[in-house]
Amino acid sequence: MASIKKGGRRSPSSAEAGRPEIRVNSEKVRELSAESMDHAVPQSKFSQWRAERRQSMEDARRQPERATEEPQVQSSPRRSGVHWKRWLYTLLSLLALAAIFVGVVFFSPLLAVRSISVEGTSLLDKSDVSQKLEPLQGVPLTRVTDDKVHELIGDSAVLRGVTVEARPPHDLLVKVQERVPVAVVKDGDQQMLVDAEGTKLRAVDSAEQAGVPEVTGNGKVLGSPELKTISQVLVAMPADMLSNVQKAKADSPSTISLTMKDGSTVVWGTAEDSELKAKVLAQLRNALGDKGAVSTYDVSSPMVPTTK
């Protein structure tokens, strides 16, 4: 056992003589914490398993809390600049494509006119119309309009209108709409071909040559109300019947009469119910006309027609 020396200090025993003497109140010595003691003292396998299990449960509990936290991403100035440049490049690409499209469609020779076809000419000379359309050769199809073609043909009285039909890559079809002649009227020393509106189309040698009836009346017929009235009657007739009419006369709007090529006369009356009158006349001529016994057909009252 250790003995206490004089002065209050204990003298070491023989067993403790070989150990270093440590003073508790030394500045180099401090008391170990519980955590330090856990690391200092070797743990058993069970203690290690229990510590790991406790740690895993703690991590599992904290993980949902981390998942609910939305990360705040701050767009850097550099990323914003890249995004803006991408939109700029896209816009420039679209503008370039649009410019190429316009150039190919409206200015490129890839769709230029190389062949022009004309349809619908009867009173107009087809070769003359084709020659007037020669300036359209080499022009892109998309730049050819109805107004442009009408301007090239000219303001002919015969021409009512035109339509164009593009047939890529190089063909152009021009459809001409002419005024329809219905009669020949004496205009001074000339025989003038007119349409249903009384528009003068062109001079002809005779009504027989034109294939339409001659309209006569008291005084000047061209531009008169009687001509418009007769025109309504002639327009209502089918083509085969109109071709058999030699002359049409109207002393007044209510006294229209027709002279057929076989010499018979048709009392028409007014222009009212002209389509019905034309059907009645056709049936009468089919039933009686071949016998040559009828000189006058009266369809002024189409429901009760008479013959002589």
C-alpha cells in the first residue's frame, strides 16, 4: 500500500512505482466526454448493429422532408443569354426559309410560263388572243392574274371576262367568257350582232350568216325598249328552237311576234312566261309542224294555245 509522506502527499507503492505520475489539475489533462468514451471503448457487434440501425431509421425519417423541399434554381445570366440566342437563331432561320419560298414561288424561273392555252373563243380570234398573251411567257405562274390577262387581251365589246388556271410547273390555261349573241339589228348601213343586253358585239353580213334572228320594229330598234323585250323572249328559247327563228318583231312590248324559217308565224304577246310559252310552242310544232298545215301558232295565252 502506498504511504503518505509528510506534507500531505502519498508515497507510491511498489506496484505503482513503475507507472507515470499524472496530476489531475494539469493543463494538459481534460476529462473525456461520453461520446469520446464510446469511441475509445471497443464496441461489441451487437452495439455496432444497433447504432447502424438507429442511424438508418433516422435517415429514412429525414428523407421525405428533404424530398418536399423544392430546390431553388436560379437562372444564371449566362444561361439566359444562351436561351435568347437560341430564339434569335430560330427566328432568323424562319425568315430565311420564308424569303427562299417567296423567291422560288414568285420570282424563280422554276414556275415560269412556257405554254399558254386559250379556250372559249367564238367571236374573238383565238390566234389573235394567243398572240396578245405572249408577254406572259417567262413570268412565274403565281404572278399571272385575271386582271393582267384581261388587260393584255383588251377591252373588246365581245369579252365579258377571263379566268386563268395555273397548271404547274409551266402551263397556263386562259378561259375566255364572251357575250352571247341573240339577234342581229340594223345599225345604219350595217347589220350589228347584239347580246341580250343590247350590247353591240360586231358587224356581220347577215342574220343568216350569224345564225341568230333579225330583230325589226318601228323606227330605230337598237337601244329601244322593244329590243330588250324581244331579247328576253329569245334568251328563254332552247337553242334548237332559236336556230329556227328567222325574224322577231315588236311593235310594242305587248305585241311580240316571231317568223319561223318554215314561213309560219308565232304570236307571242308579252315577254311574261316566256319559258312556258317556249315549251308549249315546241310541243305544238312537234305535233303539228311536220304536217305543214299550221301557219300561225298563238301562245300569248300558254294555257290555252291556238293554231291556224
